[in-house]
Amino acid sequence: MQVDPGNARVTGHLARCVANYAVQQGVHVDAARRAQAAADFLTSRALKLAPDNNEVKTLRDEVVKLLELKAH
């Protein structure tokens, strides 16, 4: 991310990892909320960077489903 912040695929994969962290057992509630917000933001950003990229769309769908977010 630091080397290429405009890379939608990397942003999407980072979001997926953050979402996985958010739903792990034993994660403090506040940390989980922050991670959920970060994953939502990152996948939304990735879609803005590459709206036609199927991999990014799939990652967004996975995060929305995993975190039970409202798709926008």
C-alpha cells in the first residue's frame, strides 16, 4: 500500500485481511468496529480506483457478506 496506494487489487486484498481480523474471536469490540470501518472504506476505495476490475468487485462482495454490511 505504501509503495503503490493507487493499486486497487492490493487495497482490496488488504481490506479482506482487515475484515477477517474484525470477525475473529477474541478481538476487542472497539478494534473490531474500527477494522470493519476500515475494510468497508478500503473496498469502496478500491472500487473507485478500478470499477471494472472483477477481482476488486469480488473482494468487495466478500467483505460486504463477511461483515454483513449494506452494499452501496
